[in-house]
Amino acid sequence: MVTVTSNPATAAGGAVPTLVQDISAGLLLAGLIAVIFARLKIPSIAAFLLAGILLGPQGFNFVNDPANIEAISQIGFVLLLFVIGLEIDVRSLLRSGKSILVAGALQYPLTLLFGLIVTKGLIMIGMGGILEDMPLAPLYMGIAIAGSSSILVIKLFQEYFQLDTQPGRISLTVLIFQDIWAIIVILIQPSLENPDLSAIAFSFLGIGLLLIIAIILERLIIIHAFRWIAKVPELILLGAMSWCFALVAIGTNIDKATMLIGFNLHMAVGSGMAALIAGATIASLPFST
């Protein structure tokens, strides 16, 4: 005689994965602090940063798995860069005038030069401290002060509805050029004394290739797809996320495509830059809002 027993079904299906727990805790704490900060008229970006600090290893150590921290940061980074890209209307920036474009292009190298000269001056008059024993210290100091956080600045402009103003467009242009300069610095930083210019060229070739692919897909597919789903908000959101992560997948796997023909040109595009391109390619469409 066979006895059949049944176990009660559970909707949860077992223990909740730690990644889901960490994301849930982050959203909960960030939401609570953001509500309080909104009441105090403090920018919400400060609430998000504080929530991360409190939950992380330097705070209450609730979120301490390095793999989970990396996954959460990558997801947030990609989505935020995509939203920033949605604010970049290239045609609007080009209409801003040559002076803004020139200022954006020269801000980084001129600020870097200023930091380098000041640091060298401090070393020459004996105020350099430990920097005197580091020959590349003045250059690194210049690099450190030349850049700023695109995420923080753009988020603040968004919250105060100033991104579409003249100061907002100027700042956005400068930040875009800063990101371009940052790519160059990151590529040559491991070998400052003998920089590999080919790595820089192939990196920007990959970005250019991804941009061309994005524009072609946007004109052939994306604009029509969004027109079909324009009256369904949840599908607009789903379509936007799909477009974002599709372009991230294409950009990060460009090298695999080139390896099929026997070459590895190291043209892979970072997830942040790919997400930025994804947002920028549909920023001028009526669906971006």
C-alpha cells in the first residue's frame, strides 16, 4: 500500500536569495530617508548615498556580500546613465553655440594643467609633503580636480528643473566632455610614461561603432516599436529597459564579434557608456518624456 502525502505549497518557494534581500533593504531604507529629506528640502541624491553608507560594510554591515554589492551598483549605474542619456538631446546641444562646445572641450585639460602647476609650485617651495617623492603626483592631482560626478550634478539639476536652462545645458556639455576625457585618462593611466595610443583609438572606435548600430536600430525598429506601445505606460517602461540592456549587451560583447573573424581589437564598450548611448539615441523622440 502506497501512502501519498502532500506538502503544503508555499508561494515563496523557499528562502529569499540574499541579492533580493539586499535590494529590498536598499529600496526600503532609501525610500524612508528620501521622504524625510524631501520634507527637509534636502536633495534626494543625498538620501540615496546615506542609505548605501548605512547599509554597507562601513555602516551597519547589513549588505556585505561583495558580489551583491557589485551587482546592485552595476544595475543602478546602468539605469542612471540611461536616464542621464535621455536628457542629452544632441541637436539641442549643438544649437547651444560654439562657445559652449569649446568650453566643454577645454575645461578638463585646462583644469588638469592648473592642478599640475599648483602642485608643482607647492613642491618647489617645500610644501609638497609626501608628494615630493612621487614624480607623477602633480599630474594625478590635476586629474583628480579636473573631473566631477556627472551623476550627482545632473541629478541635482533634474530635481530643481534646471537641466533645460542655459546653465544646465552648459553644465551638461562640460560633463559630457569630462566623461570623454575620463575614458582617455583611464586607458592611458596604467602606462602614463609610455601611453598606448592604439588602445585609445580602438576604444573610441568601439564607441563609434556602437553609436552607429544604435542609430540604425533606433530608426529602423525602436521608433516604430515605441509608436505601437505609446499608449501603454508599462510597455513603454519595459521597452525602454529592453532597449537599454540590449545596447549594453551589444556594447560589452563587441570583442566577441571581432574574435569570430580572428581578431580581438579590444573595442568593448563599458556598460555605463552603452546605457548613455541608449538613452541619448531616443532622447529626441516624443516618447522620451
